[in-house]
Amino acid sequence: MSAQPTTVIVGAGFAGLATAYHLSLTTDRRVIVLEGSPRLGAHASGRNAGLLMQGLASSTWRQLVIASRRALVPHATAIGLQPTGSWLLGPAEFLETLRDPAVPSRLRSAESCREDHPLLRGTRFEAALETPSDAVVDPLRLLDFYAQKGRAIDLRLDSRVHSIEVLAGSPRFRLTTARGDVLADNLVNAAGAWANDLAQLVGSSPLPLTAFKRHLFHFRASKPTLPTPFVWDQQRNFYFRPANEEDWLFCIGDERPQEDLRETVDDSLRADVECVRRLDLPQLEDAVETAAWSCFRTKSSDGDPIVGWDPETAGMFWVAGLGGSGMSASWEIGRQAAELLRRRAEGTPSDAVSSLAPMRFG
């Protein structure tokens, strides 16, 4: 074991890899990322729709996404970022609350949108918020960017953590994994839907996190797709975008709490999908399903991400609850997490308590 201080991050999704990326570039600590699956982002991060959307109701998430988008644009080619723009549909009064003075946007009439987007002919809505700087990102390429562009990140796949021993002194933790033991001075809990399971292994209290399952579909219509903005109906909570030259990616925004953390497809949901297509998106009513999958969105009880030191176990740090906007906000969340870790390592912790810290739950 090297005498170099070691931070072990559990979870190779956006929470873990963005933190590893920034930490590796700003400190001389050894950074090890443990992932129980054989690939990056296996359960959530690598299975999302890839929508980078800045028009969010939560001011916390909105600022995180705006900062992340600004930082990601210079890496657009590497991460597959396409500035498609977005149209958020709904009542004009509500859409105004989603706007941010730092992000150029405008309200459009339903009539003008129907003229410009073939799938919206027949769809009922009052207005659309158009944000040209919103984008689509390739989730897998962004995960790979964080893993490969960091400095000497030791990424270990197929390394599920079976047990954790809290040690006296330094290092503080011994993790027993499927590929052997790992010693850590600091432990970052970025385990997504399994974050509370990891906390239990070190004897810390669980935080109010819930894993929700969401389904996504590809549908193939009679005509090829067109390069159009992604569309999200804020009232009915469905969204769609071109997936490729033939298929549309479609989601009805389902969100069901799950204890069974397997990425299965609930066949009963297809009736709801068909209902939305028939009533709200008639241009896709006769399209044929070509793919279906699910993913998990883990959220805290107040909806904000959790970033900060565990109040009970010294040396454990949380980056959790990123469900919903984790990809879009990952750069800034990873940067803030790495900054807090760096300050503690250097003995210069900030006097301010972050509003995202776990201690906010009491």
C-alpha cells in the first residue's frame, strides 16, 4: 500500500466519476473508483435520455446545470454535445418561472411551434419556452470523458463492495470487494440507489433517499426524424427527441418508488404510453416501438442533491440524490464535491455549511 493519501469513490456514475475527475486534477491524492458492475453508469447514468435542460423549477438545480453546461461546451466533440435547443410546453405564466436571466430564451405561441415541428400538430398546449442553448449529450461519452480525462484515476469495474471496516487512525477504512481489499483515507459514497446500503456498511444512519424507476422508449414513425429541439410537456410530463435518423426517444415521465433495483421493463406501463401517444401526441400514435428500457432516478426528500461530509462517520463524504438532472449538473456537482474534499485534506475547511450538506436532514 502506497503512503500516498487515498480517496476511494464507490460508484462509477456521474456522481462518482465527475467527483473523481475534478479531485484528480486539483489534488495529489490517489483516486480509486470502485464500481460493482462491469460497465460505467450501468443502472442510471448510462441509461438516461441525455437532455441538458436549464429551464428548471428548482433554483438550486438550475444554477448547477447552467454552470455545468458552460463548462461542458468546450468539450462538445468529446462528449457528443449537440446544441439542439429545447421547447418546454405549458401555460405561459408557469413557463416564465423557469426562465433565468443568464440564459437567453423566449416564449413562442403554440401555433408557431406546430408549424415548425411535425410531431406537435394535434398536440394541445398554450405556449412554449424556447431555450436555444439547451442540448443533448451522449451519456456514455460523458462518463468516459470523466474517467479518461482525469489524472491517473484508478477505475476498478466488477468491484462490488461486500463489507467495510472502520479503522482507528489512518487509513480510516478497509473495503472488502469482489477483487480484493482496498484501504482508504476518505470514502466517497456515490453509490446512487445503493447509497444507503453503503452507509449501513460503515454504521452511518441512512439519509432520506428514494430510488424511482423510469422507462424510456424508441418509436419509429413512417417518416424519418428531423433535427428538431427536444420537447418536454411540463403539464403532462412527457418528453421526446430524435434518437437517430429513424427513431424518436419518448418518455411519459413515469416515476415509481422501487425496492427491486433491477432494470426491468414494466409491461403494464405500455397502456399508459399508448394513452399519452393517442391523446397528447397523435402524430406518433401509429409509430412502432423498437426499444424499451428503464433506469433509476434516486432523489432526496427535498429534491436537492446531497453533497458533503457524513455527520456521523469521520472521513465519509456523500455525493448522492442526483436523480433527474445528474448528468446535466454533474460537472458543477463534481467540482464542488472535489473542492470540499480538497479543503478538508489541506486542513482549510470552509466555515460556511453548504445547503447541500447531509446535516440539513437533522
